[in-house]
Amino acid sequence: MGIDPGSRTIGLCVLDYRRGQAECVALQSHALGHHGGFAARMAGLYAEVRRWVDTYQPEVCAIEQIFMYRSPESSLKLAQARGVALAAVAAGGLEVYEYMPASVKQAVVGTGRADKLQVAHMIQRLLKLPEQPSADGADAAAVALCHAYRASALGGLSAQGDNEQLKLAAQSRYRRRSGKKGWRSVDPATLKKPPVGGGVG
């Protein structure tokens, strides 16, 4: 299970990963509402995460490590939302794995500098989704895929070696799916941009 927590929306994804293949069980961007203030939204976040844990019974949870925004207020709210999500997951008995945002992008796209459009595009391709997911849903799916790749192929590596190994794995996957003989960095201008759609639930 992958989670992309926020103060107004939360991305949620459950994958079934077997024999190197990922199947999307559920993927959603859930709005936390605009009434009742921040505390009420956090209560809604907790309830929604618990609902997903109870409904889909995932084995583990993956979430991005926190990073600092330029705005201290935004960083604080993100940290609080992340804490609520972690509490909900822990209450459900799940083990949590955390990854740096750049490592997640590296694993899915092949570059740690990928933007949200690139991530959403690759998630649609890798999971064979009928439409491009929302940014929150794509981020949740990306961190779930990052953990699936690491757990299946990169187990036992030191944290120091993770980034390079994730890069090599992502390059290999991109070559296989694109038919390219050599690796190149993915640039937004070279991607075929699908129509922008909503989240997949």
C-alpha cells in the first residue's frame, strides 16, 4: 500500500506485486473536504486510511519521507498529515517503509528529478491504467512501486547503495518497455503526453 498524505487531499494505492509484475488493485485521490477546519480534515484522513487498511488488508505500507517546503506553515501541515497517516497505518498493524522522494522518482521514471507529469505518465504505463491518474494518486502508486521493486529485487542492500541500484533497475525497465537499446534521461519534451484524466479508484 502506498500513501501520499496531504492537508487537503490524500493519494492511496494498493498493488498486488507478484513475479515482477504489478497489478493495481485500487488507486484513488481522496479529497478531505473544505468544512470543519484542519483538525476535521485530519480526522477524515485517519478514517479514510483505516478504511483502506480494513478493506484491502495490505501487507505493508510505503510512504515518502518528509521534505521541507519554502513555507514553514506548509511543511508543518504536511508533517502533521503524514503523522496522522502513519498513526492510522500503525493502528492497522502494518509495517511502514519510508523512501526519499528522489529515490521514488528514480525507481519509477529513472531520474530523481522527474516532475509530476512524468511520474503520472510512467505510472499509467507501468500499471496499464486506462487513464492518467491524478498527481496524488500517482505519487501514492509510485512509492508503492518503489517499495515493491526494492523488496523483490534489491533486498539486503545497504541504504547507501539503494539509489544507484534503483537507478539501474529503472533504466532496465525503461529499456524493456520503450524498446530503446541504450539508456537516456527522460525529458518532458520527449514524452507522449496522454490526455489528462482523473484518478482511478
